[in-house]
Amino acid sequence: MKKLINAPDAVVDEALAGMTAAHGDLLKVIEPNVVVRADAPRSGKVGIISGGGSGHEPMHGGFVGLGMLDAACPGAVFTSPVPDQMLAATKAVDGGAGVLHIVKNYTGDVMNFELAAELAQAEGIEVTSVVIADDVAVQDSLYTAGRRGVGGTVLAEKIVGAAAEEGQDLAAVTALCQKVQDNVRSMGMALTSCTVPAAGKPTFEIGDDEMEIGVGIHGEPGRERRKLASADEITEALLTPILDDLPFGSGDRVIAFVNGMGGTPLIELYVVYNKVAAMCADRGVTIERNLIGSYITSLEMAGASITLLKVDDEMLRLWDAPVHTPALRWGA
Amino acid sequence: MKKLINAPDAVVDEALAGMTAAHGDLLKVIEPNVVVRADAPRSGKVGIISGGGSGHEPMHGGFVGLGMLDAACPGAVFTSPVPDQMLAATKAVDGGAGVLHIVKNYTGDVMNFELAAELAQAEGIEVTSVVIADDVAVQDSLYTAGRRGVGGTVLAEKIVGAAAEEGQDLAAVTALCQKVQDNVRSMGMALTSCTVPAAGKPTFEIGDDEMEIGVGIHGEPGRERRKLASADEITEALLTPILDDLPFGSGDRVIAFVNGMGGTPLIELYVVYNKVAAMCADRGVTIERNLIGSYITSLEMAGASITLLKVDDEMLRLWDAPVHTPALRWGA
């Protein structure tokens, strides 16, 4: 295992200490390992929280700050955070206007966020939840009933975070988050496995001439193991099921997100985006905005995912609104 | 070779096409493969140009835009661009106030930029050059007389770009760039090799229990091949020579840049940053700003580099100035 770490069980804590040292103007880390916006709680503002296993950085801690998340709950690597974290996060960001939990659809995350919501409600905090389940690759999986939550989560956190920042109420931001979920679709692939530090060996074996189409963000199996193909063929294999699923059609406007899995360099993501742009143009789908980079990763896995979100003027306005977090920043 | 590409000789062109498709509001690509700011030339503004081999993305094309570069010249992967590109870039951004070439210290880059500068001057464009040579690892190398130019280039381009954006003249921005060069030091390391697409096999062999300390950004050898060590030990091995070289001492203020080589996930860079912050605090060095991410890469190499730049109030003001490029953006 070749990693820039000190000890497998120290990675998450030390990375959080590094984030605190680097971004103390934006965030703080409170017990039990919750990344909280530095100025939380903000009176009258709906709190936006997400969380999940570590190993997907910058998601979610890197999205804490102005115009995005109020708190993030990082679990151990590829392991759901515990309800205590989610409850502490909820209490830390409660400004009296309620709190929205944005939950990726994995069994542990969903169960623990549900329990935390009940506990918070018992303490008088109004909590709503939206489950993101945008991965068209498989219906159920190792860790999921229903579709997995992947890249759509990043877009949801930005757009919903902007709505909360401008003062929209809990019902409105919850409905908006559900609208993003209803209009977003993703799929990913892997060229290599990743290695969970505590495991010390690759999550899965894959041949030098093979790739996994539809891989999950924990390295869990996707649709099929195939022989290596060109970037254009891979992009077609990911984007065609996405386009067909919603479906996205002529006249639709989208945000297109080409995401790296952690070990894939940016130059390759632009090769993929070039094909995404061509395929969308062929279908009459207009890419209004794009995001290209490694934002929801699987440690050092080589691979990429594609996400399309069908948008309207209001969602675009919220996408463009100022954001200032460690990983996403503009207009501020 | 596992890459998201279509053909080894198409990677650069297709990535540039992807950049054009994604960032047409910021940049355009003109013949012969020059990334130019969309609104170039800007009358009365000093033009800031850089360039070098591809494979280091987002450097340099990802830094073209408001407040940073006016143009970037991407060569083939790990190969210097040709003088024709540098000449075309110089002419494309010349707004009558002269053009600064920011050149990383590699023999081919230096020679070709010198020739391009002569050709541009023959056409009546005033050109100055600053060579960045910030890598303390080795004095000479496979591709270099003197120190190599590495992470300091990113910081130089941001700070000098801001000075040009606010209207400083050619002499001032040139002197500022030299001041950055005089006050910046870097060193990197690799856990794995990278594979140049046209070569199809790893640039160097490295054992499962080995790492290369002081590696160059083309995978060229550094100071020594060592057994794997902890992130803290690696950070000490990189940062101590940096601190001792300038030297950086008590009372100094710095921008600290922890850079990923392309295949290293962000979570590991924060583990490294945590140790950088502790070591700087121990020496009485104040980190005023930081940059953490993969900005000057070596394709999919796993590894990291550290850069420290000693700054004053003016350099911090220029660092904080608005920038809007594909890869660096704030305040705009």
C-alpha cells in the first residue's frame, strides 16, 4: 500500500486537522468529528448538512462554507458516520429555521441519518431529509436498496446551499433538493481499484486489460467488467444510459459534471468532457454550465463519472450564486 | 497503459478541445495550439505568458483568464512547446505594453522561449523573461542546467498575473516575477511513476516498498530512492531542505502550497498539510495563505510536492486579488 499517511486509523483525524489548519476562516471541527461552518449557527438560516464515509474528498467536508453546507459528518473511510455525529451537526447548525439532511442512498447512511433526525426532532429541531439516488448503473447494490447516491450530491449541495444562504425556508429548500434529485443522473467507471487504508490491499482485482463500467464509489461492482476501450467509447457507455434514463432530450438544458475518481489526471477528464459536449450537442441538449475535476472520489481509484442535471433558470441562478468553500469557490 | 484517452497522439488536442468546449467564456485555442484569454489582446495591459510540456494540468492552460495568464503554450506531453507557439502567443496577447514570458527552467523551454522572444522583439514587441528555478532537490538534472522550475511557477503566475491585471507596467511585473523566484522554494516526491501516452510504459521502475525523494515533474530522478516512510517523515524530508535553503526563519510570512502529482487523493494532501503547518509553526514561520490540491502534476503519478513562498503585504494583496481561470478562481 503506497499512501501519504502515517497510520491507517489516523488518516481521517489527521486530514481533518489539516483542513482546520488550512481553512480556519471557513470551518471548524467539533466533537465527534463534525466539520462545521465557522460562523454556525446562523440565526434564521436553514441548516444544510450532509455526510458519509471518508475517502471521497473533497466531498463533503470540502463543501462546508458560505453558500453550500453548514456541516459535514465524515465517517471512517467508506463507512457511514454515526448518528451521534449527525445529531451534533444538526444541533451545531440549527439557527431556528430547521435543518435539511442531504443523504446519499447507502443503507448505513440512510439508517443513521433517520435516527439522528428523530433524535434532533425530539430535541425540538425541525429536520427534513432528501435521499440522493442518481446512479443509473445498478438498481440495488452491495450497500444499497435502490440506486446509489453519487455525483448528483455535489450539484444538490451547491444549489440547495445557495437557496438556504439567501434565506429560503425549510419547505422550499427541501422541495428544491428533491427537484434536483428528480432531475439528476450519473454513472461512473474504474480503470483501477482503490485501497482502503485499514484493509491494506485493493478492494477488488482487475486485469491490466479490464475496466469496470458502472462502478460504485466504494469500488463495488457495476454493470459489467469489460476490456479496455477508448475514452470516446467509455464516455458513450456512461452517457448513453444517463441520457436515456431521465430521459434528457432536445431542448433540455443541463449542468454537465465530469468527475475524476481520485487517481485520474485532469487532462483525461477534458478528453472525456470533449466527447460529453459532442454527444449532448448531437441530442440537442444544451450544456449551460459545467464542472470538471475530482470532487467525489474513491481514494486513489483511476476512473471517472459523468453527471447530468436538467436545470431551469432558477437552478442556474442558484448554481451561479456565490460559494466559498475549500473545494468550490466563485463570486466570493 | 490504463488511461481515459483515444490515441496517444490525440490526447493534447482533444483535451484542448475539451477546454474550449468547457471554458469558452474564459479562453480560446488558436493555431498552433496556443491557449489564449478570450478577450486578448487587452490594450495597454502587459501580457503574461507561460508554457511547457503537457501532462502537468491544470498548469498552464488552466491558469488562463482574468488575473493570471493571458496565454499558455502547451507542448506535447513532457515536451517543450516550439518557438512558433510562443511567438503566436506573444503576438496574440500584445496590447502595446509588452509581454512577460514566465519560463520554467528546463533546457528546451528556456531555449525556445529565448528564440521566440527574439522573434517577437524583431516584430517590435517588447518582451522580458523570468526563469523559475525553485526546486531545491537537485542542482542539475536530466533536463536542466541549474534547478528545475516546479510549484513556484503556479504562485508566480497568480501574483504576477494580478499585478498585470491592475495595470502595472512591464518593468514592474518583471521585477515582481523575479522577486517571487528569489523567494520561493519547492521539493517533491513520488510513490509511483507515470506513463507518457506515447511511450506506453512507466517512465521509471520503482519497487512496491520504495519512493523517490526529490523527483522531477517528468519523473526524472531526484535526490535518492528510499524505503517507504510515513507522511510525517516524507513531509520532513521535503520541507526541511526547503526551509533551510532560502532560509525561511522566525518571523517570516509565507504562502504554503501542498501539491498533488496527479494520482494522489486530496485526503492525503491534507495529512501532509497538517505536518507542514506544524513544522512551520515550530520554526516561527507564519502561513498567511495556503493552496492545497493538484495544480502542477505529472500525469497520474502518485506523490506530492511542497512549495513555500516568502511574502510581504504587497504579494499577499496580489495573491488575494480576483482570479477567474478554469483551475483557480476567487473574488470573481
